[in-house]
Amino acid sequence: MRFVLRQGDRETVVEVEREGDKLSVALNGKLRQIDLAEGDQGLISLLVDGQAHACDFDTRKGNQVRVYVGQSVFEVELETELDSERRARRQLAGGGSGAAGPQVIVAPMPGKVVRLLVKVGQPVKAGDGLVVIEAMKMENELRSARAGTVKEISVAEGAAVEGGARLCVVE
């Protein structure tokens, strides 16, 4: 999964791949191998370069998260690449909320189309799954942000797609 971590004016691109208790984490392209142990009540222990770190998370409003690492507290905003792409498109279109007009679903990152969950002409509700993309050995279900009707499907199951590739349109 790919995220943009925003803390104040600083943005960090974070890519995480999980395999069991092992995490491969790339921060702005620098790869780290991390061992993960999940404890009681959501507490997480991370072993990074031989040093253990106790972590806890407290979700705030929306995508705001308070992260506790040892004695330090960080207020961060998590944004997926898909969220980032949508925000950029809204800004280019004049900063609107994106509630009017067609909803163009794009691939958040390079990957493979695993499943199409809808057909052209099918009505969907906000939150309904549209397409499942596999990237970095993880499946990501892309969902509709609002109710509408599927007007276009631009890919086929099994197709390789680039980040930002048009997948489908909901109006």
C-alpha cells in the first residue's frame, strides 16, 4: 500500500508491504525491513535495525492520526495515493468538492487488475467496490465515493496498469 504522510509542511511517501510479521517499508524510496509484533489493545512493537519501538495509534477526525512511538507523540495526516490524485484533480479543476460531474476512478499505483466488481450500466452506492487492483503483493479494492451509475470500464481483468491509469467512470 502506498501513502503520503503529512506532518505540518513536510510530506513523506511511504510504501508498505506486509508478509506475516515482516514489513518492507520504503520512506521516500529508502527501504527498511521491520519486524512487527501486535500486542493487546492495539499496541504494536516494531523492531527496526535491532532496536524495539512500542507504537500506538489514535485515529482522530478523518485521516488525522496521533502516533505514539516510545515517549514521542506525532500528529500526522495519512493520505493514500488515490486520495492525493483526487485532491490534485480537484485543485486543477478549480478546487471544487468533486460532488458534481463524472467520478473517474484511476489506479492509485502500478499494478494488475484482479477483479472487476461492476458492469457498465450498473447502479452503485457510495462505498460500493468497483475494481480490485493488486500492487506490491496486496489487493486494494477501489470504491465509489458516491452513488451513481457505471458509465465506462476502461480495463479488463488481468490487465497491467500504470499509476493514474483510468479504470472506470461513475456518473
